[in-house]
Amino acid sequence: MIGIICAMQLEADGIVALSENVKEEIIGGMKFYTAALHGREAVIVVCGEGKVNAAMCTATLIREYSPSLIINSGVAGALSPIVSVGDLVVGSKAVEHDMNGTALGYKQGEVNLPGQGMCTYFDCDKAAATRLAVICKELPGTRVAQGIIASGDVFISDRKKRLLLNDRFGAVACEMEGAAIGHVCRCFGVPFAILRAISDDLDENKGMDFVKFCRLAADKTVKVLDKFLLQTAE
């Protein structure tokens, strides 16, 4: 079974619409859809914004459904000029950029994992990331990048702060869930991957129709996830 944690209900609805034998279960206020897509079992859920929601969702997904892989999909802001609005980013690893234990002697972003010690970056599954990137590149008119995703409980719009994250962590995109999902997956030994559509770049995109963009982004990510599951089932 593959777990898909969506940032947007649009994405979850798009995947569910392509699926068969859909069943719903509400746990902790979150709606989990179990379904079959191309003969492959999947569980789809929208986690809500922020690292706590994402971590709670991931732990529940793992304990209740035992997925062999978790994919987190959604939107992100650019931290580098190499990506722009509408581009897709596939994570190579993720970091909690707002984790700050420097007063305790930790590095910025460093996390003390129970029973495992210190960790700054959570590695995405290489095989899943490679396959996602190949599928993304098949979409017309879409640039694709692979790189580090920075996650934190703050929406960052200021260009200088974004460039600081790029400089500090080497990250190409920022959002609010991916690293928390990676954190939990690391603790439970479950492979994970991150797929993000860039919603705003370093030019801050004044006047952009964000609702319209989310529809376009969901259309892209749903197509990628659909083909990923098709290839997994073959």
C-alpha cells in the first residue's frame, strides 16, 4: 500500500476520482480514503497546514495502514531562481528550517531523534524520487528540479529570508509539512518522497491568482501520482 499525504483537498479529490473501491475513515479529524488505483492499494489523506498536523497525520497513517511508501504532495515557494511558478520540485531530502536548538549547542535545523541521535536532513527515498522526476519531465511545458525541501511553521514571502534559507541549507523550495513527514518516516523506518509545485517565486508574483494556480498545480500533481501508481502496479 502506498500512502499519499496531500496539502490540498483538490489533489485528494482528483486521486479519489480516478480510484475504485473507495472507503472513508475519519481518525483524529482527518479523512483517510482507502482505494484501489490501477490495481494498487493506496490511502489518501489531506493533513492540513503545519508540521504538527503533518506529523500527526503521518504517524496515524503508518500505525493504521502500514504503507510501504509515503508520498507528500502539494505546493511550495521558491528559494532559488532555478525554479519558478508552475515548475515541479522532487525532494532529495528535507530539513526543518525553523528548528532552533542553537542555545543547546545544536546547529540550526538539527533535530535530536529519540534513540537515533542528531539529524539535520531527512533523506527521501532515491528510487521513488527518481521515478517521480522522470514522470514529471514527461508533462508538457513543465520544468523539473530535484533538491532539498525546507519546512517550517511559517509562511515565508520575504525574498531575503528565502535566499537565507537557500544559503543556509541549500534548499530550492520551502513549505510547511514535508520535513515533518520525513521526520516521522525516519523514526518508523518508512520510505518517503516529496512532490511540490512552485506557487510563488523570488519575484513574489504580485497579482497572481492563487486559487487558479492551485487548480493547475493539482492537475499536474494528480497526473504524476496517477502514473506513478500505474507504473508501481505493473
